[in-house]
Amino acid sequence: MLLSLFGGAAVGAVNGLFGGGGGMIAVPVLKAAKKSTHQAHATAIAVIFPASLVSAVVYLLHGLVPMDIFLPAACGVLLGGMFGARLLPRLPVRIVTLIFAAFMLAAGVRMLF
């Protein structure tokens, strides 16, 4: 319970501060809470949604979101999210883990350079 509460707070803070990346924290926290890989990834997305929604409203109210980028990107995210949600249960755990690790590695390298 405490791990979920503090993990959730960390996910929300990272998502709100950096505009994303909460899943990079949520998945390992959920794995530490003994959830399966598929459950960890699915739950990470489910818990990031409200945090992203709240952050998005704040950013929109402060005029920080350019609508010419937001609207097409939002459509793409919705379509990609539907595709990914349908694909996750069909992929073997090893593949999901490798893809996630590759994205984490790529994000870390991109941040350095």
C-alpha cells in the first residue's frame, strides 16, 4: 500500500514536471510490488492517464500548448494507444521487456547528448 502511494506520487510528479516519463518509474515500482510484466505496463498506462489529464488541463489553462501541434498529436496518441493496448497482451513478456528497456536506454542516451 505504501509503495503504491509513494510510487504513484513519484510517477505523478515526474509526469507533471517533465511532461512524461512517469511510466519509466511506474513499471519498475509495479514490478517491485510483484505485478506481472503485462500487469505492470497496463497499470502504468492506467495510472498515468489521470496524471496526464490533470497536467494537460493546467498546461492548457496557462496557454503553454500550441493547438496546431496538440490536435494532430492527440489523434495520433489515441490511435497509437489503442494499437498498443491491443498488442500488449499478445506479446511475450521477454519482447515487452526488451522494447521497454530499449526505449529507456534511448531516452537516457538522448538526454545525455
